[in-house]
Amino acid sequence: MVVAGYAEQARTRGLSPDEISAEEAALFDRVVTGDEFPHLRRAVDAGVFTAPDDPFRFAIERLLDGVAMYIDALDRGEEHAAAHDWIGVEPAELSDDRKLREAQKAVRDAEKALRAARKAERQAHREAADRAARARP
């Protein structure tokens, strides 16, 4: 689908694949900050998304690396992680428990507040760095 979308962009806008890639890189530079997404920023800076290699193959290989690590762990005798242990699915008999729902809502609210606090901290850090840069002779 993505390749078809690029081909459509090339056809309708008269852009070359390199021009489309440059636009995509510029978009990444605008929206992927090191403060907010440090790991993704390093990948962008390393050219992972604009390399001539197939990014989908890269993604599938990383996904399969994770599956291989999981299988290796099972081979070493580590316990199988049940789906409900890692994706947050509650057994049906717990889904109607009022206190559990309230606790889950409290966690979501706390996570939202933490994201907002981290965003405010990043903004304050940027502003402090700007003030310090302006104060330098």
C-alpha cells in the first residue's frame, strides 16, 4: 500500500522517488524530536527510513527477531507469557468489577498527567536553553 501511495504521489504530483523521500525526511525532521522520541530520532538520524533498502523488510526482520528471542527463551525453559499477562486483557469475570474499572481509570488518568508533565518539562527545558543561549555574550 505504501509503495502504491508513493507511486501515486509520483504520478499525480510529478515527483521523483528521491523527491518524495526528501519530503518524507523533512516531515520526520519536523515531527520527531529527540526530547519526545529519542530512540526514533536516532533511527531517523541514521537514515533508517530514507535508506534505499526496503523499510518493510527491515521492520519484518525486527519483528521476527523478537519472535526468535521469545522462542529461544522458551527453549531455555523460561515460562510462556500468557496473552492476558502482557496485553492487558482482563478475564470476562473481572470486566464488571467496579473497583477494578476505577483503578484502571486512575492509571489511565495518571499516565495522561505524566505525559502532560513530561511535555511541560520538555518545553521548560527548551525555554531555559533559549534563555541561556540569549544570555551568552
